[in-house]
Amino acid sequence: MDSVQDRMIRKFNPGTFQSDEEVIRQFTVRERELGIVLDVLRGNIKTPSCQHVLMVAPRGRGKTMLLARVAAELRAENELSRKMLPVRFMEESHEVFDIADFWLETLFYLSKEIVRSDPDLARELQTVHADLTGQWRGEFLAERARAAVLDASDKLGRKLVLMIENMQTLCDDVDEDFGWQLRETLQTEPQVILLGTATSRFERLDDLREPFFGLFRMLDLKPLDAEACRRLWQVVSGDDVSERRIRPLQILTGGNPRLLVIVAEFAGHRSLRKLMEELVSLVDDHTEYFRGHLEALPPTERRVYLAAMDLWQPSSTSEIAARARMDVRSVSSLLGRLIDRGVVMAQGTGRKRLYSAAERLYSIYYKVRRERGEAAIVHYLIRFMSMFYTKQELVTMADTFRMEAAGFPIIKEGLDRARAEIPHFGYLYDHAVSSVAEPEPSSMGFSKSSLSDLSQRQQLLFRISPKWIEGNILYLSGNYDAAIPVYASIVEEFGRIKIPDVEILVAMASVSIGHIYDRKGDYDVAIASYDEMIERFGKSTEPRVKVTVAACLVNKGTTQCHQGDLESAINTIENVVKQYETDAMTQMREVVARALLTLGTFKGQLGKRAEEIESYDEVINRFSSDTKDAVQVFVANAMTNKSVVLIECGDFEEALVACEAVESRYGGTGEPELMASVVRAMLNVGNIHMQKGDHQNAIAIFNRIVEDYDKVESVEVQIYITRTLIIKTLYFIELGKSEDALSTCEKLERRLQDGGKAQNSEELGFAWVKVMALLLHSQEQDALASFNSIYHDFDPVNEAALSMMQSGVSDMIVLGVSEREVLDVLQSDERKAQALSPIIVAMKMRLGETVRAPAEVIEVAEDVMRTMEEKSNRRT
Amino acid sequence: MKSVTGPWVSGEDFFDRENELQILDQRVRDGNHVLLTGQRRMGKTSIAMELGRRLQADEWGFLFADVEGATGPEDVIAVIAEAVYPIRSISSRFAKAMHRWFTESIEEISAYDFRLKVRAGLSEETWQQHGGTLLRYCADLANPVLLVLDELPIFLKRMLRQKGGRQKVDEFLSWLRGLLQQFSGGSFVLMVSGSIGLTPLVRRLGISDRINYFYPFQLGPWNREVTIECLNRLAENSTVKVDSGVANAVYERLDTGIPHQVQFFFARLTDHALMHSQDRVAVEDVDDVYHNDLLGPAGQNYLVHYESRLIDGLGDDQDLTIAMEILAEASTKDVFTLEAQRQLGRLYLPIVDNAPDRISEVLDILEHEGYIEACGGGRRFTSRLLKDWWAARFGNNHVPIERRGPVR
Ligand SMILES: Nc1ncnc2c1ncn2[C@@H]1O[C@H](COP(=O)(O)OP(=O)(O)OP(=O)(O)O)[C@@H](O)[C@H]1O
Ligand SMILES: [Mg+2]
């Protein structure tokens, strides 16, 4: 049940060459529709006039699957199956031109159906079929074929449920009398039940001159709701996701189960963010599918269809005609045909009738593939969604900062950052350099080295170290492209030398290469070079090389995580732990501690809270008694991370215990990294107090952080202090204390002006805090001016900026800003407006304007709007 | 009574129509041949079936022949034969008369086989004779017999398309008439039913007299009370609870009681509840379903169709203009009054020959095609759905007729 093969759900032709058990197992959504169909069938058991059902839905909504499921039910052992027999027509096999063909087809599929259960009758029917088809247009062909069918039904003692796909094409290709002739049977012959599908409600169903007018019990297969999407996703991907996380996928696929299955299979265990980023490559993988669908259309229809997709938003006939460069009249009739095919959808009536592609994802595919400037709009939307839906439902700016303060990775700058990111950089770096400076046999190396070795080693180290330093400097100054060849030359030139001190530098150089590729976002290349490094040094017994290999593995896991492949990432990291946990060397313990901590964060990304905490506990239990500060940093961070999880689970008491333990344990440390951990923990203590409504204690803690650590010369600590002030301001705003908010804000401003260390997100955060504080203080014009400058500097591709814009605008609305003026600002720059289109659409809807936008944008906007409303309600 | 959409209903599932049944029953017992007409899906087949069922309980013979699939009179006779089949005394007698075609005894074959064999024995030359025999046998029965020919007009229209179709139609109708005149004493009664008008068809062919012996009966919609009662009955028998105001709200929306529409709406409501995991149908759902299902994309075809059919049906641009005026007025003002009709005649006098006559003709067509119906004070839309839609579609620029000067 768990193998990927088993989870694969049939995307095309479900039920064909598939066992009934499989169909039943794979049928995970649309149970209600199934219930309705089966009810109708049950009602037909005794009646002299049967209800016939037509399931209507565009491509991919699950019609065939539902048919297959009903067929499976009619073949299983139950009351219904004793009374009815399914007769499934092949999907594409309409060779029906008149009523005679129809009955011959029925006879044919009926014989197939009973081959196993009643081989004799099956053979008999085949003979009749061959006989009748042999007599080309013989007399009373239709009647005789029909008689054979009815006769078989009598013999079997079961009614026949004819399952026919694409009724509209069937009705298109047949002669004029077909419909009435079929209706005659359907009206008078209780042995025959029709269960059909159609991609749209074709016109003849509603034309009161036509035979099928009002004849069918209609069943619309609506798009899947979020809950159904969630269930289907769970079955296919194996991942249990929340409704909020499934929402963007529901929107992008339009609740179309086939598209959802395609996406879910592709998703693997990628995080939502990654999945969204890589949606484009999903589209590439399925180019055949998308293109095949296009090619199936006749050229003129295709042209109209492409124009509609290109316009993306619902568009009028004349707009489509203009885009297709065709005349309105022919476009209008071609649109009618496209609707009949179920590939285009119409809404509204008369001149206001608008058309758009019925299946989502196609427009996205088309726009991205054409790679015109317009694809940007798709990318922007996807980025918007991936930010919006990874956040909790009603995040405010304050929440954003709370989460970032608690989150991972720790912010580092300069050399600090390099030390964190190239594991053991510091240790190895110091060691390598000191070895160069002092050419003595390394205490850790093999001490057998002879005198001649020594001088050779010395020479080599003198040659290698300038390159090593050059590479590092290039790397640290951000000049990645120049750094790579330098590191590569180390590997190339010294790669074969078996002297430990040289080997270690080569090993580190190759880890650095992988690391740089990771930073550049070339994850595949990064992993390839990590693998190469592991391959080359994996068997080494030299302790420092072993440490580097272990660290390299942790790096690899991190890159896999960046790739969104959390399953492999976890695997890699778990192997590191397993392989090296018994190694007593301090540096190795550091690697293992890091690995476990990292593992916890990966589990967290998968939403596996219990396992996440387990990993942190592991770090705490194993390493608490370690004497090395470098290892203690991981313990402290594990404790704080754990508290964050506990806060998210609402377990404030436990969280508090965990955080306070960090402070009491490491409060007196002089080690800057540990101090940063302490500040972070204290910040969380404040957050917890705040969430419990204990404002006094919260503010007291915030004050204490600033007082106690303001003088510490550590970039990291300073950043946390800035954040503390931001959060404090936000709390004052939440409490409605405008004076306090404003004065804290001013303090913050001075700090930042004095060159207080800040990263982009702190500066941005401050700007937003200022807007809020001003708004609260009734200085709306000043607030709007500040907002305007945020917008002015807004970089649509900066995720932090986008995320803050998402929560910031709704926070402003909660504080009663003039929405019209905010909207004007938001729309003032075309490119930025594109990136923020769901917010803009949401605000327009709030202001009662009618908006036309792609359905995907509208749906996201509706969610944005809901957030705005709920936030406002929560405040009042 | 269970909810049924599509097929004809009888017995438990058949609702009301007591007045109509009483009239029809009386006519039939009096030996009148009946022409049953009515809009599509009004319940013609159902009422015919129910009438037959009741008559059967009273020792009548009931033969139901659905002839919508027939391509020639031979098929019609064969379909009647199939209906006759269960009455063994007739079917075996008839099989003897057509002995050449019956090798096995009729006990061994099914009704449909019987029909097939009869059909095989009929030709252009012999159908009149054999058909006559068959019906005569029926009339000879000790008990009276009702034969229903359902959808006869569909068959006739089809035949009309064939070569020499006009004459074939005439032949068939004359044969039927001649035959029926031979049976007296009400022992054999024919009921013809269908949605498209038999009367206009024969009138066009100039052979109206071929059907003038029929007693015409037009089946109309249920009234408000009956509709609401029907909905309540459906609700009682549904697995989904239905709030008490729902029936009323549905009628408000439909504004007419076409049985199929009532059933369709009801099924949509319960589906809606099931799909939304609601255990009951609430009054609010009525509007929701009305707007999304009936007025929404699904229902729009139906309405759009009314529009295109008008264009087809009226061909002439002037007629079309007049029709659009009438419908716009009726949709925005609820009623197209007699006063408005007179005023419209005056307005169009300068540009249309015989404007008042043309207007009456167009009104007739609109009425016949089911757009409008007579009501106190003039004409109104037959369905609220259509009226709402029409008003939204064409009502915007409509200036009420009495406020207008002459057209140029
Ligand atoms: N008396 C009734 N009670 C309940 N439902 C009815 C009744 N009459 C008609 N209906 C509803 O209307 C539907 C159509 O009925 P029926 O087939 O009798 O109409 P019809 O006039 O013969 O239609 P057509 O013109 O298409 O032949 C039925 O499936 C049922 O839903
Ligand atoms: Mg009928």
C-alpha cells in the first residue's frame, strides 16, 4: 500500500486494464456523487421507467473515474449488482452513426463484459454481433441488434447500465433520427439504463425541440473542495497537509482531480514553497500532456483557444477575436464549439458573456512556455501564493517578527556567517593556517612523517595556502563566480597528494565549491560536487578529513532541503547521525549536534511536530554535558527551537520552562554565539508572556534584553536587540498605546541611524512599524507617506518584503487607514502592482468595484479579503 | 412518492392531476378520441400512463405505443403490436393472420421479438391491411380498449422529410381516421399525444379535417397549491430534511408549475444539500440553487436557446423586432397589456404593413412557442426564470411602450 507504485492514481482512462479493487481503492473523492448515482440506480431496480443519469463536467473532473467506480460496484457482490450489469463503452470508440450502430456497439461491449462470468452467452453474442455486422446494412439491423441486447438482458436477469462517455460528441455525429429513437428505448424499455457523461451541458439538452430535453437526471461534478483536495493529496503524495496549505494547489488546479494528482505526484515531499517555485518545471514535465491536448483541436479552434488562454482572465468575444486576429463572428461560433468540448467556459450572458479556459494550469503553462514578458504575471502570482499560504491564517506583522526571531537559520554576518555556513570553517581554518605558520607534525595527523616528508609537506602548504586564502576572501566578499575556479584549482592541483594537511585543505575546498553552488541556487550542481567530495574522501581515516566529510553530508542534506526534497534530506542527515554518533572527537560531536538540530527543523517543515521535538531533545540529552561552547550553542538553540514548537502548539507553560532554562543556564556566558542564543530565548519568553496577556512581564523582559546586551559587540546579538525593539513597538500598537509605540519607534530609528546593525528585514520591519505607530497616533498622512516610501523601495522579488506587504496592508486596514488611498499607492507602479495583484483585487472588491482578473487571482484575492475581514473582526 | 427527473411517472410517483384525469377519463369512457397536447415535459406521457393504469384496474385494455422512433407506418403498427403482445388472445390471433412470419409459437418469444416479426411482415403495400386487422381485433375484445400513440407528431414530421412525405402523412392520417370511424360504441378509443402541435402541422398541409374528430385537451402546469403540495410530498419522502418554507420559495422562483421543472429543482436542492454535507435544505438554498444552477452556466443554455430559437422561428426581421419589443415589455413590466399592444400597433404603423395584424401573429407564435401566455390584462412570460433572464438581457434599454413616440 505504501510503495509509490501503489499510490499512483490513474490520471487517464481510469478503469481500463485496472482491477475493480484497484479502482475502489483509488477512488478517494466524490463519494457523495457516487452515493447519488447509486441511489438513482437503486431506485431503478423495480420501476417500469428508469431514470437516466448524465454527469456533466469539464475534462479531468473525475467523470471516468466515477463511471469506473460505479462499474466496480455493479461487479461486486451486492444487491445492486444482482440486478444490474455495467456495459462500458470505450471512451474514444464512437463509431456510431445511427441507431443500428448504437445497438451493435452495445452488443459488442456487453459480450466483453460477460466474457468471464458467462462465457457461453458471451460467445453467442459475439457470433450474433459478427453476423449482424457482416450483413452490411441488412434489413432491420437496428431492431435485431436491439433484440439481441434485450434478450441477453432477460437471460442474465439483470438490467443493463450503459456507460457512455462524451454524449455530446455521440450526439453530434449521428443521423437526425438517432436521438428520438434512442429516447424511445429509454422511455419504454426498463431493462436499459443510460449513465452518460458530457464535458459540458451541451445545447441539445436544453433545447426543447430535442429528444434529450429534460430526459436526464443531471449530476454536475463540481470542482473539489479544499477538504477533498486534501484527502486526494494525502493519498497520492503520502503527505498530510493542512487545508490552508492545500488551498494554493486547489486554486491552481481549480479543484480538478486529474491536475491535482499530476501535481501531487510531482510534489514528492517538497515543501510548499519549493513546489510552487518548481511548478514551472512540472509544467515542463507534462508538456506532452498539455501539448497533446492542444494538438487535438482543429487549427482554427486552437487559435481561439490559445487567445483565450493568453488573455487568461475571462474575456469577451471581441477581445478574444482581437487577440486571435480573427473576425468576431467566426470566433463566436468557434467559442461555442470549444464550450461543447469542455475546454472553454462561459460566464454571464449576452454581450456581457465572458470566456476563459476551462482547465486551470493551461494558461499558466501557455504563458510560461511562451516566455514573453507576460509570464512575469504568472511568476508573481505563484510567489505571492507561496508566501501567503505558508503563513498561518491571520499573521500580523508582529507574528512575522515573532516567528523570524525564533526561526532558523541564525543570522550571521561577515566571518561569523561563513563560520556557520561552512561547518567547522573556523576550526579548520585556524588549524590549517597555524599548520602553515608552524610546520610541525600535526598533533592529529599521522606522526610517522619523515623529515623529507616534512619538507615536502611544508612546500606544498606554502603553495596551497595563498590559493586557499584567496578563495576565502573572494567567497566572503560575495564574489562567488570568481571563488569557484580558485577552489577548483586547489582540488585539481593537489587532489592526488596524500599528505594529511594538504588533503584536508583539498577536502575543504571541494566542500566550499558545493556550498557556493548551493548559495547560487544551483542545487543539482551543489549536490554533484558534494557527492564527488564524499566519493573521494569518504574512505579516509584521517580524523579531520572524516569531520569534513560528515560536515559535507550535513551540507548535502541542507541543499536537498533547499531543493524541496525533504525526504532525501532527512535521509541524508539521519545517516550522518547513525554513522558518526559514536565518534568521540569533539569536532565530530559538533557535526552530529548540528545534524540533529537540522533534522529537527526538517521535521518541522514537514509538519511533524512530535518528531521535531524528539530531535531537539536528542541534542539536549546527548550534548548538555559537553564542555565545548561550540557544542553548547547547539544545545541552547535546540532548547529555544523546542520552545518555539511548544508555543506553536499552544503549550505556553512548557515553552516558558524551556526558554527560561536557556537563560538560567547560559545567562552568564561570554561567548558571543551563546549570548545570541540567550537573547533569542529571552525574546521568546517575552513573546510567551505577551500571548498569555501578561504585558507587564513581557515589556520588562524586552527592557532587560536591551539593558543587559546593548553593549555586546556581536552582530548577531545586536540584530536581536533591534528585533526586540520592533516587537516591543508592535506590542504597544496591539495594546493601543500610541505614545509608547511612537517613542519606542523613535528609539529604534535612532539606533538604526547610528549604524546599529540591521539586516534588510529589520530595516523594513522598522519602516512598517512606523507606519502602524503613526496610524495609531492618528497621523494618517504621515503614515501614508511612510507607506508610500515602503512601496517606493518595494522589491517584488524580495520575499521578506512581499511577506510584510501581505500582512502589513491588512494590518493598516485594521487600524482604519483610508483604503482608497492605500489602493492608489499600490497601483501606482505597474510592475509592483502586478506582484501585488491579489491584494489589489481584494481591496477593490472591498470597495465594491467590479473586477475582472484571472480566476486564480480572484480566488487568492478572496482569501486575502477574508483575512482582512477576520483580522478586523478579531480586533473589535 | 420518490423524486424522479426524466422518465414518465405513474402509481406512487405520480402526483395529483386529479381534475385532468377525471376529464380525460370521462372523455375516454364516452368513446371520444383524444388529442393530448402540452409543452415539453409537462407530464403528457405520465398522465397517459396513469390514466391507462386506472382504466386497466377497471377491466379496460390499455395499449401504449411510443412512436417517436418510427420511420414509417409499418413501424407504428409494429410498435402497437408489441403493446398488444401481452393480450394473448389478440396476439396469437394476429400471429395466425401473419403466419408466414411466425415459425415459433408466440409463447417462446418476447414482446420485442413479436414486434420485430410483425415488422418484418409489413411492407408499404400491406401495412394498411395488417394494421387494420390488428386494430379491429382490439376493437373486437369484450372489454373496451384505450390505445395511446405517444409522440405521433414526431413520427409524422419525420415522415414529412421523406420523399413523398406529404402524401404519406395524409395517407396515414386518413387510414387512421377511416378505421376509427368503423369502430363504434366506444369499444376502441385512441389517444394521440405529443408536444409539437399536430394541429399546425396538418393545417400547413391543408388537411386539417384528418384530425377534426379528436377531442383536444391541453395539459397545463400545476397551479401554486398543487406545486407546493407536490414539493412537500417529495420533501416528506426525502432522506434530506427540507425546511417548511422551501416549497413556497421554489414556487416563487419558478412562478409556474411545470412538473419536470418542479422535480428538477427539487432534485437540485437535495443534491446541493448532499454535496455540502448539509442534513437539510434551507430556504436560502433555494436562491442559491436558482442562481447557480438554474440561472447559472448550466441553466443559461436553456435560456440562450430561447433567444436563438426566436431568431430561427421568426426569420423575418420585422417580426423579430416586434417580438423583441413584446418580450422586453413583458419582462420589464410583468405584463404586455392590451393597451401596450394597441400602442405598439400605432407606433409601428408607419414602418410595418398591417402592424396590428402582424403583432397578433407574432403574439400567437410567441404563445405557441411557449414564451408567453394569456393572463388577466394581457400576456405574460410563462416562466419567471425566463422573464428574469430576459429582463437582465434585453431590459436595460427598453423604454416602456406607452412612453414612446412613433418609430421612424
Ligand atoms: N404527475 C406527475 N407527478 C410527478 N411528477 C411528474 C408528473 N408529471 C410529470 N412529472 C415530472 O415530469 C417529468 C416528465 O414527465 P413526462 O415524461 O410525463 O412528460 P412529457 O410531457 O411526456 O414530456 P415530453 O414532452 O418530453 O415527452 C417526469 O420525469 C417527472 O419528473
Ligand atoms: Mg412524453
